[in-house]
Amino acid sequence: MDLRMLIPIFGILLVMIPVAGLTLAMTLRFAVKPFVETLAQVLRESGSLGGDNHLQIEALSEQVESLNAEVRRLGETQRFDQALVAERTVPIDRPYG
């Protein structure tokens, strides 16, 4: 394996890893945090779980679970993409085909 082949792979990973971290952080900040804050506010204001509040909290919990599943799927997709880039075996000095 030639070292020239590793340069583009490391170059791509140098960009992909920080982008993935920022994507995850921004997703958690803007998607999950507002739901958790709303849930906490509802609990504080009501003091107990009433009929309507319970339904709202249940709906919010389902949305949070859905978003967490989506974040996990995004992470799996990113790891798969990184694995594909890492396994790339096409020499750089030889054209495709």
C-alpha cells in the first residue's frame, strides 16, 4: 500500500470528523433540548400529572424518542460512510476504468 493513497483518506477524515461532531452537537442542542425544557416547564407549572398534561408529556416523550432514534441512524450512516472511505482501494495515480 502506497502512502500517497492514505493522504486523501486522512484529508477527508480531517474534515468529516469535526463536521460529524458539530452535526451531533447542533442536533442535540436544537432538537432534543427544547423538548426536555418544555417537559420540565409543564411539570413545574402543573405540580402533578393531570389528564391533559399527561397526554402532552407522553406526546413529547414520543417525539424525543423519535429524535433520538434519528440521531442514532445519522451516526450509523456516518460511521458507514467513514468505513467506505477508509476501505477505498483505488490507486490515485491510475484513472478509473
